[in-house]
Amino acid sequence: MWDLEVSLLAEDGYVQEKGKINKTVKYKETELLAYEKPIGRAELYYAGQSNTELTKIIVIHAFEYSNEQLVKIDGIVYQVINTYKINNEQLELKLKAKKGGV
């Protein structure tokens, strides 16, 4: 059941390369195990009503989450759009694909 490897990405400062004007955000990755829930018809309907693109729903242990807004799964970065506490131990994260990378 807990067979999906995910990384929570938290901002960890900035890097500015010599000779470049723009700064690049550095991220700290926290690896953990999760499982994916199927997206139901009602979930898709409500996401569409609020003009939100829902891509994945995953469940993680609640104590491992510290309000990170980005999740990496299989090299693809997703943005957390909603969280839902299932019980004291589990937290559901609703994700959408992040456009433009990290």
C-alpha cells in the first residue's frame, strides 16, 4: 500500500551564479513513502467547478508534512492545491502538475 516514493520540496535559500542577474531558488528534498488514491468523478467535478486542474491525489503520514507546496513524483513536480486530514496519522494531498518546472 505505501509503495509510492515521493519527495516534498521546501525552499532552502537562493543561488546566484556569477555573471547572472536572476537568483535561482534552491530546494531541500524530504523523501517519504505515500500511496496514490484514485480520483473520483465527484472530485473531478468539484475541481472543474472551482477552475482547478486536479492531477493526482496522494496520502502521506501527517507528521511528515510541514506545509510544503511542491511534491516530486517520478521526476515530475506537482503543486499542492489542497490538503485534507483523513485522521490523526494520514493526510491527503491534492496535486496539480506544475507548469514550467521548479
